[in-house]
Amino acid sequence: MKSIAIITARGGSKRIPRKNAKEFCGKPIIAYSILAALGSGAFDTVMVSTDDDEIASIAKQYGAEVPFMRSEKTSNDFATSADVIAEVLEKYKERGKEYDTFICLYPTAPFVTSEQLKEAMDKLENNDVDSVMTIVRFSFPPQRAFILKDGMLQYQYPENASKRSQDLMPLYHDCGQFYACKTDSFNRYHSLVMPRTMPIEVPEEQEQDIDTDSDWIMAELKYKMLNQTE
């Protein structure tokens, strides 16, 4: 089976300018995703989809392919990751290369390891599933959430108000790190989260959304803690 790692990294970023090229603990943040993919040995091709010359240059410096630039259609704020993946697969097909499986790996995922990527691809290949993705458990049960009504707090789900946290079903959310998919399934559903999606659970200290400056600071603190760096 042939597999490709697709790192989606457009140049535009509203909340953190130049986010995908910004230095994170000594390297451009996209470098961590590239090096993890290359180090896994799980992919025939590791590429970066971007519309930005600087990002393309960084990607090549760290060993990824950038055989073509992203189209204007998939570079705007409304294009989905699935749209980007579909474009990449089609452009490779036009060049005579087709892949049975792929991983959509985000450029702001410095906690992802080569071992995790290999585990995801092994799960994808050896199980009757459409995709594999990372998840993290909510640290506080959402079933005990509050809402505001007329300026006052009330439980969103009053039936859970007196239940012990340990008696509530664990709920999870997407880590926003990567999605490993079978290409045939992706072509059928045009989605990265499909009917048969297998999870890899990640501990809270090994994931961090990076959408704001404070998120960035928290991610660097976590990364330094995990890697015992100054």
C-alpha cells in the first residue's frame, strides 16, 4: 500500500500572524510535523500543501516535498481540510501517483511523534476502519455545564446536577493533530471523520489548540516541560 503524509499549511492566519512559519522552541513550528512524518517511516511521500513561498522554502529545508502550490480556491478562509486533501490527491494523480492511504497532518502539532503516526497508520491498515484520529478526554464533564439565562447561572442539563462526575460518561474532543484515512473511504465521504473512525487517546498534557497568543505560550511551556528543555 502506498501512503502519503499531507501537511496543510496556508500562509494566511488571522489570530497569530504567520503562525505556520513562526519559531516554536527553536524551530519553525511546521518543522515538527515534517520531522515526525519523515521519522515514522510510514509514508512513501511527505509533502506540504501551501500557498506561501516562505512556508514552501521551510518545508523543503526540513525534507518535505512541495511539488505544486495550493490553488486560490483552497487558500481562502472557507476551504476545508477535506477540500485541500482532495486537491492534493487529484494533483498527484495527474502526475501519475496514487495513494491507498494518507494522513492529514496539521502544521501546528509539535506534540505529535513519529511513533504516534506509525501507530495510526498501522491501525488504519490492520483494522476494518475508514480513519484514525487523535482525541483527548474533557478534563471536566460537559454534562455539568452551566449556561446564563437572564444574567443568572443555571445547569444546562439539570438532570446531571447531583450526579457524581465519575458516574457520567466520559466525553472526548478532537486534538486537532492528524487524521489517517483510507483514500477510497475519503473519496466516498469527502470527510476526515467517517463512520468507522478509530481513536488514539492523547493525554491532556500532550495536546494544545494553538489559535491565540496565550495558546502559543501554553504550548511552549508544555513542550519544554515534556522535553525538559530550558
